[in-house]
Amino acid sequence: MLNWFKQAAAEAWRNERPTLVVVPTRGQSQALKGQLLEAGLSALGLEFVTPPYLRAHLSAESGTLPPPREHLRFLLALAAEQLLAGKGLSEAARLAAVSVRRTPDHLLRLLEQLSGAGADFEKIDLPAFRPVVQKFHSYLKATEFEISPDSDRRALGHAQHETPALGPVLITGFHGGHWPLWHLLRAAVQSSQHATVILPHPREQAHDLDSAWIGTWEETLGEAQLIAIDSDAAASGRATIFLAGMDMREQVEAIAAAAHQFLADEHCTRLGIVFPAAGSLPRLVAAALTRHGLPHYDAMGQMAPGLFEAPDFWSWIELQRTPRLNVLLRFLTALPNDQSFLQDPSRDKIGRVLERALADIAIDDLPLLIAAARASEGNSERISAALENIVFLPDNATFAEFLRVSANAFAVLGWNQRWREIAQRTAWTAKVDAIFSRTLFLQWLDELAVSVRVTRDLLGQHPYARIQLLTPAQAENQSWSHLILCGLNEGAWPAGARGDFLPAGQIDALNQRVRKLNRAATQRGSQGEGHAVVREGDTLFLGTEQQRQLARAQFDGLIESASHGLALTVSLVQEEAPERLSNPGEFFGRVYHEVHGHPVSQANMRALRDQTRRWLDAASLPEPNDQSETPGIRQTRAAYLSRRALEASNEYDFALRTAPNEIKPLSVSDTEALLKSPALIWMERFLGIEGAEDATYAWNATIGKWTHDWLAAVFGRSDAFVALPDGDECAARISAAAERKRAEVRELCRRVGRTIPDWWDSGWEHALCLAQTLGRIVGAIEGWKWAAAEWRLQAQPIAVGENRTLLLRGQADLLLGKTDALPTSLALPDLWIVDYKTGNKSSLAPKSRKKDEPRSPRVLKSVLKGDALQLALYTLAAQQLRAQSVEVSIFSPIIAKPEPQLRTEDFTDCGPAFRELARMQATGIFGMKGPLRGAFSFTKDYPLATLPIDPEIIDERWELTHPDLALEEESW
């Protein structure tokens, strides 16, 4: 190879035709350039190319560049969708078309493999997929597209009949794992003035593939010349170390320490750090090397977002795919603040109006929600006008129509540059006149709109540095003094089997069919008569078993390439599920057994991790770029420690330093939430941010709203007292209110061209059943003459003793009065407050296994749990408004008899709890209680990033902060 470079360096800059060095990956091209620099040779005029760039070189002459894969995936999915739209498909063919419609890439990869192997899909035992493939080929013909094996064959045919377009070409680093590139490499040889192909010796683990690769090159170009290579005897005395980190963070620390140890070796000339694939592990290692001030080359780099990788574009795609309220709200939030159509009304106003509409009709369909908002809101026209700026794609259309509507949508949003990037890749779409779905168009658009770019840290941009971060494909066929093989966990390296369309038996039969014995050779080859070659025009099919053989050969080749030092690293736990152990992979276990003479076990892994930890602690790695502690870091540390100290809540734990100047009233429902999730109420009250509820599950809230509305309609929806109707009248009024709601929603659906879905009717009937059940309980009340529905408590100050005052507002579901004359206020001798519950809530009447146990302590427990707090507060408010005797109850579907459950005197022990609630309101010291996310309950998400704290610490801090609101452990 050195002689070739010497000759090429002297002539390349004078040659009109390009001189190419073709290698599989950029990592290998960087290694060759480094060797040229060490040898003092010039690379002037030499072009180092990988297969994609080689294909671009050849296509300039033959016009055979295959289309991007997203176009081919689209055509394959389109073929499946067109077949599904027709009739006459068998059940097997229909299921095959459905699978291709969803994930076309699997079948496309099979078609490319079969085309390279020279096999006809019609003769493959996959009859269910033949209609899709036939339709796909018709679209390929219409668009003049070719899959990559066909275009490579065409490039080869063109090169065989044309004057060479390339100068000298060197092809090196390719082996039996590169059979899909066979025709491309042949085309490069045929297009060159002079070609040199360097072939590696067959590897033991992939001997059949490599032997056929070498034999076929010999059949094409003649007998290969053997090149003697001096073996490095130092490899026999190479040190091998095994490192195990508890998690990825500790594994990164171990890799950095191993790199320091290897760099200190006087024989360390090139250190390769090899990862199974690009991902979080190589990114963290690159960051660690940067912190340690070690120059390196990160061949994988980090993906940085480009023009399309932005929340507004992603949320727009999702909104087009599923036009629902929560997706719309995410899109509006992602848009920049200077978006003109979101100034008046604001995006918050739009969101609130549409959320109310969803809670009212329970159908998450944007056109329907907008129509509902227009019918009920005063400024609905302005909201409708603002939302009309969001252009929605049609459900089905041609390519031309989809592109026209998309251009309008992008123009309204000011995405002109984005549209130019898309438009320049759509010239071929005029040849597709089929009508297809919006889902298919969005899938193609999402794949097309990719603009990520590779970035590296400043210290990771040195291509000739001693430290190289690479993937296995980039690291093979190179010489290394030291290697660190990272992430050798099960399923990561070697990667899990991806699965094939074809069974292994069919793949073996295909490969056997394209092989032949070289008995027509005119002279004895280097391997003798009978060596295997692949038939002209065909290649081998690399299935799962072949890929596994290649992975083993690749790994063994890397092991052999390290002359002086080798390290292998794993993690003990899975990063995505730290509670689960992560087993070492096959490669790690095999090398461990070769070195230690016994297999690796979980006990060995735990001992290895302990040994690694002790080694890291003793290493004392330098941190030349370690930043001193900043004020922000110190403040974060102070907050971290303060939130975990066993003391009362302070400003780091949802509390104000000083009392607020103005005390705003608390709603009764928020006061109840103070006992369950006080941090959420604190953020909403003092920061103005509210935890979002998942609008997808609106049924529970909607059914509750309908039920309360229909029950309120029994009394004319007024705060004033009216005569309590009997049971038959209650049932009739509830039915009438429910029918009005159904008629209203039907009319809305008719206006926007929708029909009421069956599930909506089912939910409506469920709400009607609940309302009628509660209505029968109300209708069975005896001795109470007057009733008032939805009585409002307007910012009422309530004295709770010891100069404490609660400022409350709320709305009670039902009040019952017992007087002769129609009441005009709550100044009644007897008042009954009722709260409706649509769930299966039991009576508030305290139960006890002991006779004569006082009721008040048991009621206090119920109040502190939040079960009876709302009614207790309403009782306080009613007494403040001069009600003399107050009784309270909840009515639910499982309540058998309408009767008072608690009375005023039952709340006598609750005074300290009420005063503590008043102190919370006055001081703004709330604290935290309850889990961040309930495992078995629907709770709002925290609107700010909040670190979890041990529940025991939270409970103790709550008790220290609000002792009168704490429950004894046994009371739960």
C-alpha cells in the first residue's frame, strides 16, 4: 500500500481524472491519512471516499444515483395503501399490506438484499407480499426510480462501455460483510484507469463469506498476490483488564481512567475507544475526555438540531397527524412569542376556551371544539379567526394538493426557509397521481425534514489525535497499540437479532445457488482449483446468521489489532431500568473465560465492580479543566440539603420567606388539595403556573360536570331557594336537561360535518344514569321543604379562633332548608348541605368497632384525609352567615337513604386544623406532601422540574411544618 501511495502522491495532482482511495468508513480514511503524514507523503490530489461518495462520483457520469430511502419507503407504503383501498385481496395479502403500510422499511431492505443476490421476489415463498411488491415496481417504473443494487448494476454496465472517468483507484478495507457493495466497487474498478484492490485474509468466524469475496475478486481481476505482513510479537504479552461500573456514569469514569493508564504507557501510539453504536455512552466519554483536557477525535460526534429539529415543527407534524386539543396546545406553546395571530386573543385564552368546550362536550375534535366555543363564548369569533391561521391538511389528496396546502401552511407560519428545503426535493412527485392518506404524506414529510448536523467538542476535533472514539466498523482494519472496548452488555454488543423476512434455510439456499466452483480458470489460482466464487451479476444474501458471523469476526479482529493493551467494560444495571441487572454480553464472557479460565457469573461481576471501584478511588485522576464551585452550584447544593433536612419547610420547599401583602381567597376544592398536594397549589397561587391535566381523559370530569348540571336544572339553576320537587318531577327535569345536551352536541356535529360516535352515546347514558340515581335520592327527601342548587360562597372571611381567619370561596351543590316561609338567606334554624359524588363514595358518618367512642376524633381524621374537609368548611361558612344548626351529607350512587351524616358538633375537634389552614394561607408556607406521581390515581403533573424526596422525609417535614394537619400513622 505504501508503494501505491508513493506513486499516487507523485502523479495524482497532475492527473485530470480524480484519484480515489475507497474505504468503508471515514474512520479508516482518517487512519490512512494519519499514516501518510507519518510517512511524510503528500495527499495532494487524493480523494478519500466512502461508498456513498463513490456512488455520487459514478452517478455524475451515468445518472444512476438511487433516490433517498424516504422516497422508496413512501412508494412502498403507497403501494400497500392503494391495495388496501381496493377489493379482492385475500386475508393474508390484506394483513401483509397493513404491515407494509405501517413499517415499509423491513420489506424494502429485503427487496434490496434479494436484488443484490440476483433473486426474483416472485420465486420467494412470500406469496402474501407479492401484490404489494408488484404495485411498488409499477411506481418505481412511473417515477424512474431504482433501488441501490439495480442502480449499482446500471453504473457497472455504463462503465463497461464508456471511457474510464476515474484515474487510479485504491480499494481497501472491504471484506465479506460488504457484499451489498459488490457491484458499486466493481463499477469503480471498471471506471478507473488502473485499480488496486487490497483484500484481507479470510477470517475464521466468517470464512465462507470472506473466501467467496476473495474468490470472486480473483475471478474478476485475476490471481491475487499475497502480501507478507510482519506480525507484532508484543500482542502475546498484551495486558487485558476488565472493568465493571455499577451504571453508565461509573462505566464512563472507568473508561476515562483506563485511557489515562494506557496513555502513560510508553508504547501507546494509538488508543481506540470502541462503542457498539453512537449514543449516550460515547457522548459521556467524549465529555469526560474533554473535562480531563485530553485531545481526541470523536468519529461519531453529537447530533445538533438543525432547521427542522425544533418543537414548533415537531408539534405541527403531530397536530396534523392527530388534530386534538392537547396537541394544539403544545403547538401554540411552541410557536414564538411574536407570532402575529396569537396576540389577541392570547394562546392562554384560546387554550382555556377550548378546554371548557372539551369539558362540555367530551369530543376531542378541533373543528367541533371551535364550533362549541363559538356557540358559548363571547369572543369566539376572534378565537376562530386566530385558529384559521393554522392550515390543516385534507384527509386524502394527491401529492400536488398536499404540497399546495403545505406551502400555504408554511407561508402563514413564516416558515419560508423550511419550505424551500422541502420543495427542492419534490420534483419527482408530479409523476405520482394517486390519491393517498394524510398519514402517509406526513410520514414521508417527517422523514424528509431532517437537518441534524454532527458537532464535536473543541478537544474532540483532532482527527490525528492518539485517542480515537469509533464504532466497530470504523475501528476495524486498523492497527492499535491499545484498545478499550466499551458497553459489552447483553443486547448491546453483539446487537440483538433484528429478524429476517426469510427463514435461515431459504437464505442459505439462495447463497448456495449463487455460488459456483471455479473450474474454468485457465491457470492455477492462489487457492487452487475449486475455490468458491459468486456467479456473475449476483451477490450473497447477508441474513441474521451471516450478520452474527460478521460481528464475531469483527470483534476478534479488533482484539487481535491491539498490540500492547486491551480493556473491556460493562455496566451492572440497565440504564433505563436501574432496578434490573444487565448481564455481560457474549463477547465479554468469552474473553473473560479465555483470560481467567472460568465463566463469568453474577458473583464475579459484583466482585469485578468492587475491584473497579477501588481502582478508581485509588487512581485520583487529574481534573485540569475542573471548574471551581460557582455561586449557582453552591445555591443548588444548599437547596438540595435544605429540602432533605428534618426541619420545617422553608423557602426551598414551597414556602414564602415573608407573608404575602395580599391574601387571595382559596377555593374550597383547593383547600382540600392543600392536604394532598400542597406544592401544586403553592405554585399555582404564587407563581401563576398550574400542573397540566391530560386532556385525553376528559370523560371523568365531563360526566361529573353533566351530572351536576342536570341535577342543578331540577331547581332552575339558581342560587335562590325554591320548593323541593318530588321524585317524579326530579326525574323528568333531569331527562329533559340531558336531552337538551344531546341535541346541542348533535347540532354542533351537524354543523362541522361530524357524527356523534357510539362511545359518546354510551358516556352520555352513563351520566344520565348517575344523575337519575342521585335525583331519586334527592326526590326521596322528606321533611325539608326548600332547596337551593349551586349556592355560591363569594370570598367569605371565616373566623376560626385565635385571631385566625380563612378567606374562602366555593360552590355547594345543594342546600336544604326547613322553615315555613321561603328562605331568602342562610339565616335558618335548620340547614342541610349536600355534596354530590359521582364515584362510589360511602357515607361520612364515622364508624367504629367500639361502643361509645366519641365521634369528633373520628371526624377529625376524616377531615385531615380530605374526605370531609369541603363540607366542614361549608359548615363554618354557613355558621358565619347565621345558620343555627347545620347538617352535612354526601350523596353518591351507593348511598341508600337520604339523611344527614354529620352535624355541627361533630367538628368540635377540628378547630386546630382550621387554624393551621388559615396560617398556611396567611404565611404562604405550604411545604410538600404526597408522591410526585400517583401510581394509582390521576394527578396533575408538576409544572416545574422537581426532584423526588424520600417519602419518610416528606412526611416528617410535613409534621414539623403543620403539626395540626398531620395524621398519626395508624390512622391511615
